Amino acid sequence: MIEISNLNKKFGKLTVLDGLDLHIDKGGIFAVLGPNGSGKTTLIKSVLGMVIPDKGEIKIDDQSVLGGWKYRNDINYLPQIANFPSNLNVRELINMVKNLRPKEASDKDLIKRFGLEAFLDKKLGNLSGGTKQKVNILLTFMFESDLIILDEPTTGLDPISLIHLKEIIREEKSKGRTILITTHIMSFVEEIADEIVFLLDGEIYFKGSSSELKQKTNQKDLEHAIAKLISKDL
């Protein structure tokens, strides 16, 4: 599904990605983890075409995506911060996004699932952070795509909405979709992810299941296993 080879990126004198190689199979849930400054955001934005690497190759389904843009129509992306136009209401935003993407959208079930019926005619600038995140999730999942990238998807969600999010992610996996997730919530990772991709100093430091990571680091829980990876005390 995704093949990344010798990816390099510098911002000034700071090396963010340093010869990174990564293979992601089609189908499954992959948690992209790492401390602040590890390169995970730059990696994700490189796949999305939002950052242009200095060197290397990115292929999706054996097709190079560097310099292209049409492939983005087949990616669903949930940004970490939902920066919506505050003067639009929720219904107007949904319709605007539908008009922008050349795909059929299905939003009615998501509106009902996240209890957004009462907010459709409310201005986005007047919504709480949690409600904006529900709208963010709706905009992401109302289109069908084989690759889904979720940046901190749990932010601001109440327990019921979090349950619905997990259900949707598992439903997408059952359809053979590939889901990349960045998050700092290790309990969420342990519950939902098939594999962990851990970045440190711009390189892939570990790739495998949470149980394999705990065994490798000789830790009983994922938080301590990650902490041991960060300290490089292996």
C-alpha cells in the first residue's frame, strides 16, 4: 500500500527525517508514534503532499506520489486542529466539502451517530471544541477511501463519541482500508492498533505489535515500553 524509501527532510540545519524507510501493507490500523520532534508529523505531511521531502521516494499502490496531487482524492485526512470558517454553519460546511471533493458522500448516518442534528444550523465559531471534533470526524469519514490518516482523532471527544470513533475505525478496517493514526493516548493505541510504527530522531526505531514492543522492552504496559524506547534504554 505505502512504500517509503530513503526519505530525507531538513528544515534549515535541523534534520527531521534521516533516510527513513517504511513499508505499510494494505489493510489494518497503524499507530505512528514518537516524541515531539521525532518526525512523525513531517512523515504524515510528506505522504499527504503538504511537505516536499529533500530526497527519497513515496509510493502508494506502486505509484510515485511526489509532485502529484490527484492521488489525494483517494485519501481521507483528519487534521489535528479543526480550523473551520467561523461564519459558516455546520450544514454549509458539509455541503461545501461535498462540492470540493469529486466523490459521493454519505453523511446522514454519521450525523446521527455523533448527535449532530441539533448543531447543523449553528455557526462553527460558536461550537465547543468537542463538537468541532465530531464535525471533523464526519468530514473525514463521509467519503470512502482506501487510505485514511487520522492526526490525534480523540482530542476533545466524550466517552460515547470515542466509542463511536473506535467502531468506525474498525468498520473501515473490515472493508480492507488502511488507517494511519497519530496519537499520544497509549490506551487508545493498545486497544485499536494492529501495529506500531515508532519514530525517533527521524528514523523508524520500531515496527511491530504492542505485545512485541512490550516483550522487546520487558515492560508490562505500553506507556512504559514507549518511555523505554525514547530513552533508548534497551
